[in-house]
Amino acid sequence: MTSFYFKAVGSDGKVRTGTLTGESDRRVALELRKQGLTPVYVGLREQKRGFELKLPSFGGGRRRDVLYFTQEISTLLSAGIPLDRALAITTELTERPVFKGVLTEILRVLKGGRSMADSLGTHPEYFSSLYLNMVRAGEASGSLAVVFERLAEFERTKDDLQGYIVSSMVYPALLALVGVASITVLLNFVVPRFAQVFKDSRVAMPLPTKMLIEASALLQTYGLWVAGGLLVAGIALRAYIATRDGRMWWDTIRLKVPLLGDALRKAETARFARAMATLVANSVPLVQSIGIAGAIMNNRRIAGSLERVAQGVKRGEGLSAPMQRVGEFPPLAGHLVSVGEETGRLDQMFARMADIYEGETRTAIKRFTSLFEPLVILIMGLIVGVLVLSILLAITSMNDVAM
């Protein structure tokens, strides 16, 4: 038996927290329901979202706010709690002051007579066009609880995949940063001291040592200028990427990087498929679904190709043929869509495609990091080895002269 933390809502609408012992989180949730409580969170650790967001999250703060909000309001609506009351409870459960203010504003707009989709639309920085269109479709069909359940699954899978990509790339990036910093310290502080010793001894230095000392002198003389130049170039590149043409160029370059480009293409395919599965399952028109899915994609080159796919759908060519013709998606994706069209189960096939490419994205990222990490270690080891060997050669020459 294990102790689980829980948050639940009583019949009076008040939030209750505590611990309960059970065999699993599902058993604890069932026990809470028997007690007349609606479980919002059941887990081994107490839910403290504020702590997570103190760490660098690379934009994950808002994403997780939306994820937790969607999960909580989905649970409450499924339990039969009215929308305005569910939103009020979710606002009360939110621990982040900024997002609590966002939900308070959304609740005020909702009580003012606007729809849920329009209320959420007052904060587009949190809620994407896919999210808003799904909620709007759910309100029109009277299935808002089901829509939020699908959105919760969509946000969870998106968060899991993005979190995996970020966490996988952090270590190689830190490894490269530490390696560059170590070499800079050696050339800036260690080598100059040895250079002075060699200069005072008036001993002819070996060629590798001369080259090392020259490199150190150049770094000391022009290092700040080079760093400044790189900083300016980085700012200029960032400004260019912010433009439409620059973003298209940058996204095209990234797709051509060996191994990494393959991982990015599969990640975008998974993102597209998951969005389409969510939208098509909720009866959003196909052309509109393609436009919404394209708007939430990160790679502008692949997103731009969806415009040609939508044009093909409008001409009555179906979806699979235009997808295969644009050539931006893996071949299997087009065949899966073709099967979905033939069987009339396009939403299920998109969901299957998303599962496949989310798994392949993880495999591709793992393959990239498994090659990148030893490559960085090897390169940094060779550079440091050359530095040490150059210094040892000079010391050996001094010893030979002394003998």
C-alpha cells in the first residue's frame, strides 16, 4: 500500500487536499469518488507547479500552465460541474500568480456573456488557434467535456515530446559549452605563463609550441573583438530569422543537418498528425484543420507546404496524394493517410501516425545525441591533448638543453 497526495473538489465546490493510502492512483481516485469528491490530482508527490517553473524551462512555463488547466477543467466538466464553476475552481487551484490572473480575466469575460472560446481567445499567447477552434466546435456540438478531454491528451503528448527533445539536447549543449570554456581558459591563462618561461629560457621552441603560443597571443589580442563580432553576427542572424524569408531559410537549413534534420522532420510530422487527429475527431472541416495544424507547427518550410496540400484537398484530390506530392513528410505518412481515407477512419490513422512518429522522434534524437556526445568529447580531447603535448615538447626541449 502506498500513500498518494490528492486534490479533489467536494459537492460544495470547495477544494480539499490530503493523502490517502491505496494500491494505485486509480484505486485512490475511485475511493475519493465514493466519498463524494471529484479528484483533480492524484500522485506520489504533492503537486507544486510553482517550483518547476523556477528552473529554466525554455518556454515550457506557459505550455505546462495550459496542460494543467486543461487536465483540471476536463476532469471537472466530466464530473458534471457547470462550466463557470469549473473555471472558477480551476482558477482557485492555479498556484502561479501570472496564470491565475489570466484565468481570472477569462472567467470575468465568460460571465459577461461571451463564449468559452471567445473568452480563451482574449489570451492568444496561451491558447493556440487549434485550442480555440476545438473549444468552439465543442460548444457548438454540446460536447465540451469530451473536447477538453481530447485537448488534455493533445497537450500532454505535446508536452512529453517537447520535454524529451529539450532534455536530450541540454547535456550535449552543456558539454560543448564546457569544452569551449576549458580551451579558452587554457589559451588565455595557462599558456601565457608557460610562454613567459620559454621566453626567459631563450631555448628554441618546437613548431607545435610556437603555434600554440601564437594562437594564445592572437586570442588575448583579438579575443574580445572576435567575441563582439560573433555577438553582433548572432544578433543580426536572429533579426534576419525573425523575418519571413529568414525564417524560411533557417528552417530549410535545419532540415538538411545530418541526423538532426531527420529528427526535426519526424517531430513536425508527429505534431501535425496529433493536431489533425484531434481536429478531425471533433468534426472540424478538413481544409480548416490543415490550416490550423499548419499554424501551430514550428518549421515554416513544412507548414508552408500544407498550403499546397489544402489546395489539393479543395480540388478534390483527397489528402494523401497532395501530401506525398509536396515531399516534406516521410513516405509512410502519406500511405497511412491513404489507408485512413480508404477505411473512413482518418482520425484514428492520424492518431496512429502521431504515435509512430513521436516514437521515431525519440529514437532519432537519441541516435543524434549518442553520436554527438562522443564526437564533442573526442574533438575537445584532441584539442586539449594537442595543447598539453605542445607544452610537454617545449619542457622536454628545455631539459635536453640543460643536460
